[in-house]
Amino acid sequence: MTNRIIGQERIQSLLTSALDKHRLAHAYLFHGQPGTGKDAVALGLAMQLICKQKMPWGCRQCTTCRQILNLEHPAYQFIQPVPSQPKAMKEEKYLEILRERALERIANPYWPVDYHPELTTLPVISINQVRAIKQSVMLKLGGSAYRIFHISQIDKMTAPASNSLLKILEEPPPRTLLILTTSFPGRILATIHSRCQNLHFQGMASETLQSALEDDWKIETQHAQFLSKMAGGSLQRGLQMADKEFDTHRQTAIAFLEASFDDNYIPLLDWVDTNAINNSKADTLEMLALLQALIRDLMQIQLGFEDRVINTHTLPVLRQFMAKHNSFKADIGIAVISQAIDYIEKNAYLPMALFSLSRRLREAGK
Ligand SMILES: [Zn+2]
């Protein structure tokens, strides 16, 4: 686990240069896919601005940095979407849960916050949270202090809250920095976009991901290498796949492929019976993404590049499949899975979508 800044050298140098030239914007909008370090950079920038040692991205040792990391510094406020307070829950308990989850997010900004089981409604950034920002903006800070508002997942802000935030962005108070982060910039008011300096966070290089998974999450080299190649530039995705469930999805994907090519119809019926009916849409999409990666590996085997196979654990199974179905057109396989993913995302009936995919995969083998 870590909250250090991983990769994002371009963003780091842009911000460092702005700081050096005293040209920091009053508001930033960090956007990019989940798990690319937007909130880690926001935290680092906040620490750097008020760190006693003036260390780049904060020294993490001085009282100021430690107060920030404990969410106890008056000049740094971290705001993230929160579920509403259940009627039966005492205010004290509710606030305690929110604080605990905020600390979790600060300790590991690469991992999404889960409010379950205590809180179950959809997390949002409400007008009350923006009102609290407005109130603290009015308070005077001593000396030449900076005040930082770090608002994570701004796309989950309600419409009234967004309008209220706009007023702050229109008349930015002096020595105040707002850092907004989002993985879905398309969901944000254009007027918010235009009042912030937008910085796009690109996906991380797989070497960067691999070393973070090894060094910070203590994942062994071979597995870290595999995860980093599958993660599509997102540390969050890499970490999600490190979960045990992942291997189950992979086994399910292989079973689907094998059943699709079986001359007997029973294995496919059995597969759909156990998987398409019981599994959620999200599980199925995850399984299909893996199936696509497996077929990409089949293509490498076909081309004679076994060293490029990502799913090295399943290499013997893949070799065996390719030996049996050597006319399989992997490129068509990848394309028909993309279409199936598309249909399922648009809420196609799962068993139907999977039966149809199975038939088209088999056709690609002829
Ligand atoms: Zn410090």
C-alpha cells in the first residue's frame, strides 16, 4: 500500500515548473482513468505547498505533513463523495465512518473507497460539503499560509453543489488552491472545466506498474509482471486483478472457450447454466475481457512468439488448444468478443449474448 506518487513524470514536472515560477493556477482539474495517481498527486501537491521542509511532494515527516496525512491540518481539506446518513444511525457514528474511509483513501489513493456494509446509499458530494468549503474559505489563515481543497471524484457532485462550487471558482479567494479530480471528465459542467487548468493523467507504463506492485504491494515478480501487462495503465485495475477472484474468472473464460469448441453441446449448456445465470453483468464483462487477453495469447502462439504470452500460467492449456484448433482465426475471435461486450454493456440478455458469442467463436475456428 502506498500514497506516494507513482510515475506521472510529465505531470510532476509541469506542476514543479509552475511552482518554481510562482505560476500555480488557482484551480486544477486532474482527469484520467482510475488508478493513474490523480489523488496521489493532489495530496503530494498539498503537502509540498505547506510542508515545513519545503520538500518536493512533502517530506512526510514534519508536523505539517503528518497532520495532512492524518487529515488534521486546518489548511488542507479532503472532500470525497459520501453516502447519506441512515436515519437509525447516530451522527457521531456516521462521522466516524466518513473519517475512517477518508483516511483509508488518503493512505491508499489508488484504491476506491467502499462504504459497505455500514452505509449503502449512492455516495455523492452534496451541497452541504460545498457549503463547508465556503465557510472555511471565509476563515482567515495565519501568515502567508496556503489553503488547499482537494475534491476527489468531482463527477459525483450533485447539480446544486456544482453550481455552488462554480461561485467559488468564479471568484477564487487569494492563496487558495482547489484541486478537483475525476475519471469521468465528460460528466462535469463545462463551466467547471473552463475555470480550472485541466491536466490529463495518462495510463502508467507497465514497467512503472510492475515495480509499484512489487515494491509497494509486495507482489512477487512474475505475477506483478503479468498484472502490469493486463492492467491497461491503471494501478487500480492491476490491484483488482491481484484479487483471488481473478483466477476464477480466468478458469471460467478457458472453460467457455473449450465448451464453445466441443462437438457436444452439453458442456456449453452446463457452462451457461452455471455462469450466465448466476453471475452478474460485471463478472461476465470481466470474464470476457480476460477471454480476449487469452485469445491475444493464442495469436502470439500461432505466430511463434510464445515469449510474448501474458497468461504464462496457462501456457500449456493454450498450446494444447492451438494444437487442436490450428485454423482458429484469433483476430476474428477478438472482434466478436468486443461486439459481445458491447451488447452486454447495453444490457443484452446474458445467456443469449453468450450463446451467440460461442457460436461465432466456433465459426472463427473453421
Ligand atoms: Zn513536510
